[in-house]
Amino acid sequence: MHKEFNSLKFRFFVFKLNIYVMEKKLRRSQNKMIAGVCAGIAEYFNLDVTLVRAAYVLVSFFSAGFPGLLVYLILMLVMPLQETEN
């Protein structure tokens, strides 16, 4: 009985987790400076947009192995636009 209960709790937890993940999607934001990529990432991870933008610029500038412009362009093409609420 105890093992069945734990298994049931685990299944319910996984079910709730799957619903949460399905509802949350990575999209380009309407709060944009260029294409909304950094703002979309910030909204997805519930972070401050300014911090994400600053971190992206710093990593792009100080890292020779991180092609910042290329990654931004790819994300701009791959990430769908956020639907507007009218």
C-alpha cells in the first residue's frame, strides 16, 4: 500500500510538471530593443530584462569563442513571436 501511494504521488507530480512545462514557451517578447530575443529569454526564466541584456553584451564582448551576433540572429529566426492580447 505504501509503495502504491508513493508511486501515485510521483505520477501526479510528473503530471503537474508536464502541464507547467507545456504552458510555458520560449518566445520573442513585445518588449524589444532589436528583435525581442533577450526580453523573451528574460520572461521565460522570470529574470530582469536589463540583466539579461547586459549579460549577453558582456559575454559577447569578452568571449572570443562566443559569436554573439550569430547566436542572436539564429535565435531571432528560430524563436516565434509572442502573441499579442487584444
